Amino acid sequence: MTTLFSPIQSPFHPDFSALFRKLDIAAQRFDTARNTHRALQKQPPDFFVGEFICGQGHNYARKLQGQTNFPPVLA
């Protein structure tokens, strides 16, 4: 069976679990970078699909940096 890790921060992210089941993909969702990193250390997935949030605040430096915990996982 094909595996997929999906780190998700937004509660508005669409649920693709039915599609993954239809394609015979075992998908795991993670809500923190720490949990994603732990899972990556144990078993690398076949696919890695992430959803990231970039804030639109008034702090320009923070806006460029983004407001997510997941990019360190990808580094």
C-alpha cells in the first residue's frame, strides 16, 4: 500500500480521505511539525503533501518569513 503524510494547519483544508482510499493510499494527517518529524524518522512516506498558511499581517518581516511551523520539517 502506498503511504502519504499530510501536515495540515488549517481547519478549512478539504478532506481528501475518500479519494485516498479509492486510490489505495494510506494517508496520515499531522497537525504539528513535531509529530510530522517523528513519523518521518520512523518511516518515510511515498508521498508528502502539505498545506501551509502564510499570514497577511502588518509586520513586513514576519510576512516574508510566513507564519507556519512546517517549513523546518522540509529542511
